Amino acid sequence: MSNAQQITVEQLEHALSSVARLILGNEPAQFSAPTPCTDWTLHDLVAHLVGMNLVFAAFMTEQSPPQRTTDVLDDDLLAAYLDSSARLLLSTFEHP
């Protein structure tokens, strides 16, 4: 991996970790709260982030992306974000 690629992977890792900290800062009761996107709850927003991480990882590995109707979240939003999407996306950037 080139130095420029390593910097990009480190920036992605920082961004993914920052989002994880934001998710962690919320109590489960807040997941149904509205966001500045008036039609979306916090749960909806995290589902979108997880889904898009999975889409980008799929495209990078020449796989089919998940269907839009697929529920990509478990009850634990942080685990769903970290385990099912952020780590996968980071891995695809680290080993293209």
C-alpha cells in the first residue's frame, strides 16, 4: 500500500470511529428520536449509514449491494454499525 493509500485508509478509519462515538453517545431510548432530517429517526439515519457502508464495500469487491428493503440493523445499533459495516468497509480499503 502506498503512503497516500495509507493516509486515505487512516482518514476513513478516523471518520468511521468518529461516527461510532456519536452512536455510542446515545441511549437506546433516543434511537426513535427525530434528526434534523425531519422524516428520519436516529435509527433510520444509522440504518442508512450501515447500508451505504455495505454498498460501498460491495462495489469495491465487485459484489451485489444489499437490497434497499433489507433490514441491516440489529437491536444494537453500535454493533451493527461497527461489526457489520464499518469494519467490512475499512477492510476493503485496506486490501483492495
